[in-house]
Amino acid sequence: MRHSFIDRYANLDSPLHMLEPRTKLIGFTGMIVAILMTPPTHGFAFFVYLFLIAIFMGISQIPLPYLVGRALLLLPFVLLAAVATPRTNGQGLYAFGIVLVRSILCLLILILLTNTTRFTEMLKGLQGLGCPRILTLNLGFLYRYLFVLTDETLRMRQARDCRRVRRAGMVDELKLLGSMLGTLLARSFERAESMYQAMLSRGFAGKFYVTSPRKFSWLDLGFLSAMAVFLAISLWR
Amino acid sequence: MDDYAVRLTRLSYTYPDGSKALDGLDLDVRKGERIAVVGPSGAGKSTLLLHLNGILAGSGTVRVLGRPVEEPNLEVIRKEVGLVFQDPNDQLFCPTVYEDIAFGPLNLSVPPEEIPRRVERALHDVGLEYTIRSRSSHHLSQGERKRVALATVLVMQPAILALDEPTSNLDPRNRRHLIELMASLSATLVIATHDLELVLSLCQRTVLLDRGKIWADGETRQLLGNDRLMKEHGLEVPLSLRVFDRMARPS
């Protein structure tokens, strides 16, 4: 079955895609930190950030509707977070607005990051930056089996729909959902066991090895220095 | 040094839930032999394969290339016995094809600079383009996945290949490719399968396994052609043999 993948446009080859994953991780994280640290009084700075993100979006060659669509998909969560922020200094609506703007900007950056970097390269980047192997490994498994799990869920839903003529009551629906989740969990356990057996069969002895990552180039150096200068200026004021 | 690839003596295995999967098996496989293990579902075929490289350990002895399958030998034995699982989704657990194929050799401490060459070779052996290496397994078709699963094992250059239902879920063309591929290998093959036509075209010898016991062991055509035996164990004489039999009979 076909899914919309989280890194659907990660295989393009724009300058942004060609950057070493570590560069992007550092650069984009730096930007997120800057956005979060910019005081609410510096309203203008947020426009500068948005402008920069818009430039990146342009460079990335990813269709704009896709990027915006992704952001809209996650908007409800952002709204929830914004509503939940405590408003102490009497500037309720303004504080709400600032949290909203910050969240949306960060969201756009993350969407850009995940769609300009292949997931596997991102994992290598994280590892190169000292992220523990066990964590990147589990993220790797997650990425690999997310699709298997989605497939199984979709198939199970189809099987359910084939045998169901009309909707049952709320309680029965929930019961059905519960047993479907249970089945999925049981299957995942079995899958994990077979997978581990497959790993052992290929000589796994508790230690993981990696193949060599992408090279650091002048493009990366340029990107990082430009980013550093920009952030320094925007935070200086 | 004997010339047996695999020797099982009185092998029994009981699953943790108490169900007996293997019940006193004796089986010898000579080097270079291609042997099929047939039997109804739940006969113990997959469990048997998992004993060949020490993933499961029952009572009795398992010897591979003269070595007992026990803790100190497991590293060598897992290099020599390549196990291909029925579901490629179990076998392919890495984010990309390349990493999956490189997983085994890296565990065997193959020098890193030799890995790309080995991966390329393995992909070539299973009839896939080298460009497929950077793709994720979930983007592949079932046929491609099965082949990559085989490549992840071939890359370790095993002396013995144990395959669990290699042709299940394959369309006729992919099935044909896979059979040709298996026929071209020089390794000892142990194939657990329901695909009796595959057995006829590939294996000289067949073992019939049912309820954890071996009921027959012999020349493939003779064994698969035994109508009474096959029916008794939930199988049937392959169509090609029946047709051949009818044609050979004087009218």
C-alpha cells in the first residue's frame, strides 16, 4: 500500500538537500533556539526569521502547498500548546500570539529539515553529533517498521469493513478498536522476536557498526558561517 | 573431517508453552546436497531451520560442518549457515537496502573498504541493480524484497543456505527468477516449503516432516509421487507428476 512518507521530498537535490546532515541539524537547531530566545518585544525579528525560512523554502524546491499543508496538519497541536501557556502579565492575547508565531516558525523549520534530509542520513548526522547509538538505532527501527505497522492496520481495517454492514454502537466500536490495538501489539511483539532472530542469524553479537557518512564540504562551511552571522546579529539587538 | 554439512541426532524441541515442535529427529545432509523439507503447516519446518544456526537449541545434537552447534562455535556457524526467513519484513530491519546487506559482513569484521564491493556483488547475484541500495525496504515490491533478503545472506558467503518458503507470495515470474537463482548456487541448500513443483525442479532429495517427526526421506520423485503417503500428511502429489504418471501408463 502507498503512504505519504514523512520525508517525501527528501530525495530532491537542491543545495539544501546536498548539505551534510550535521550542518543542517546544527544550523536549524540554532535557528530554533534563536527564535525561542528572541524576546516578545522584538516583533520585527520574527519577520526576519520568516523571511529567512521563506528563502530556504524557495531554495529547497519543495512545492509550497505541501509545506503549508504539513504545517496546517500540525496546527491543532500548536494551538493547544499556545492556549495552555500561562498568561501572567495581563497581555493575554499578545502572549498567545507570540507562542503561536514561535511554534509555527519552529514547525516550518522542522518540516524543512525532515524533507531536505533523508531519514537515514539524519540518523547518521545525529550519531555524528554524539547522539547515543541505541537511540538512533531505535529511531531507525521506528522508521522502518512504521510502514509495516501502518500496512497491517490498514489491512485490518479493510477486513473489518468487509464484514461490517453498518456501524455498531459507540461502546461496541470502542471494544472493536481495543481488540484491534491488542492484536497489533501482539503482532508487533512477534515481529520483534523474529527480527531479533534474523539479526542473530547474521552474526549480531550486541555491537552495531556503521558505514561511512556524507562528506563535509565548502557548502556546509558557508551555510554554517552565514547562519552564525545571521543569528548573532538577530540576537544582538 | 566428514563430508556432512548438517547432522541432526535425536533432535527434540518443545516450545515454552509446552507444545512439542520437534520429536527425535535424525537427519544427515551431505555437502553440496539440495534437500527439501516438506510437510503440512505447523509440522515443525521453520523450527527445524532455526536449529541449524543455533537460534533455538533443543535436546539432542546438531552438528554443522563437523562442529557442534553450541555457544563457542556460534559465531563461525552463523557465518556458514545463512538463514532466510519467510517474511522479508523480518529479515530486512535496516532503514536502507545497503545497510541491511552490509549488516552481516560488518558483524563478521569484514574490512569496511571491502563492504561496498561485497554489497554490489550480492545485489548482482540476486539480479538487482546496484542503484537499489539507497532505497528503503518498504519502497520495494514483494519480489524485490525477497531477493534483497536473499542478498543479505549471500553476502556472508555461507556454505549452507537454509530457506523458509522462498517462493511464497511471489508472482510466477519472480518465482521463476528465484528458482533459477537458487539452482545457480553452489552452497548446500535446505529448503522448507509447500511449493512442491519447486522441490521437483530443484531438490534431488526430500524429507517429509509432520508433527515434529520425519516420516519419509528419499528421492524426490518417488516420495512426492507416493499418493497414500502424501495424503496421509496433508499434502498431495504435484500435478506435473500426476500428468507424467498418466502419460507413462500404457493405455
